Amino acid sequence: MITGYKLNGVLLRQISKLVFFGLSLSFLPVKAQRMLIGFKGGANFTQASVTEHFSAFQYTQVPEEDQTQKEYSSIFKNTAGTQFGIDASFEFNNVFGLSFEPSYAQYRFGYKNQYKWESSEVLEETFEVAYDHQHKINYVELPLFLKFSAGSGKIAPYVQAGGFINIMHNASKSTSAEIIDEASGGMEELTGDNNDVGIDNLLNKYYYGLAGSAGIAFNLPYVRIGLDVSYRKGFSNITDENARYTDVRSSNISFDVLDDIQLNNMQFSLVLHFPVNFSMGATGQGKKNTRYVVPYDMRRFKDEGKRGRRRN
């Protein structure tokens, strides 16, 4: 039987092998290679997947209905995060390539829970607190993809598959509370203050998993513009199990501690690519030493333009 720790270790080794394999390929002497460097940026949405629940609150007598359970927001109901970075693509031919996309990304997710006190003497006397917990984690992302393109025309769809390793930069948590007090002689609804606290010490430094993406590239004379959608499936626990109960601020403010969580993240990005080595462009009908802008022969464009003007 494979334990969670062994499984995570196996996945990390496989991702490391993929990174090493990809970097090795970039040094192979392959014909018709193209290298492009560009920028990417956009928005992302995160879904927290809980593998085990924990709480700072313990009942002396378990009620019939436990209202303290956390209710996590679905992926598109969480606040959008952002990502921006560099996209380096090395294409061995018109179909197969390698893409390394280091970036800086903010993941955001939240959940709600509540606590309720009822008087054992007067049923109408209750005190209820509903908490809204919001988390922000800033990562340095290091994803590596194997890329498969469908053709080399002006419009070229593609898919990618690979893995990623994220390095946490910092993280914070804010909690807002809505209080309904019917125990003080009359109903009163209050809204608690936001409490934004750092939680770097409660999270693991590294986070890793598998990733895939699909997109469409528009090849223009001097730039390649791409629209990309990627999905990252996390396999490691973001929470440091040994530090779960060590932060007095977060547990006392909201009477809560972090669960064991894996993050799934969907990113929507705009990509701008610029060719680095023009001479490694696609084959064309131009003269020798003609500079190509991936993947077209610019001389062919000029000739077609001249023919069009002659016809007019």
C-alpha cells in the first residue's frame, strides 16, 4: 500500500525527471528549430480540495447538527487572482516543442463557517457568529510543458502537458464576521472587522503537481499572439501539519485552523511571443539568408503584396 507521503515523493521525482528531460532536449541539434521568448499574463481561479478537516473548536457535547463545518467556495465563486511572467518556447519542428513558463501568481480561495450558542433556560436567547475566511497565497511558479501544435499556418491551435513546482513567496488570511446577538435582550446584527494576518509560517514552502493547457496561436509578421487556458492539479498539502495550531492570532480571531488542502488552479492568459533566432524559422520560398519571422517567409508576403498592387 502506498502512503500519501510516498505517493507525493514519487510524483515529485517524476516532475523533476520531466524538467531534466525537457532541459536536455533544448540542447539537441535538431533541424528547423525555433526559439521564442515572450510575456504572458492574465487571471486565475483556485479551488481548494480538502483531504482532511481540522478545527480549533471542540464540543463538550456534539450537537445534532454541526454548523461549524467549513463550506468552501466553488472555483469561479472565489475571487480571481492574477499571474504574469515569461514564456520561453523551443520548437523542434512545426508539431513538437518545449515550453518553460516561470511566473509570479496569486492564488485566492475562501470558505465560510459559523458557531451558534443557545441558552439552556430561554430558547429565544441565542448568539450566532458567521465567519468568512479569505486566503491569498503568492507563488513563484515553475511549470514545464511538452507542446504539440496542430499545423504551422497563420492560426495554430495547440495543447500542452507537463508539471509544475511552486515556491511560496508570502501568504495572508483575512476574516470578516457577521454577529447576530439575541441574548442581550433584543436582536442586534453586527459586522466584525477584517483581520488581515500573515500565515507564511502555517504553509509549506513548496507545492507541486501536474498541469495541462490548450490554446490557439495567431502568427503575425513580427509577433505571435496566443490565448491560453491552463489547469494545474496539485498533489501536495499546502498546510504545514506541524505548524497547524502554532499561530494564536488566526485560531483565536476566527476560532479556526487550516485543513489539509490541495489546490487546483485554472489560468486564462494572453501570450506575446517574439522570435529570438529568425534563421531557425520555417522553410519558405525566399532567397538564401532571408530572415523569417516565425513561421512565415516575409519575402513571400512582400511578393504577394506587389502582385496585388499590380492587379489593381
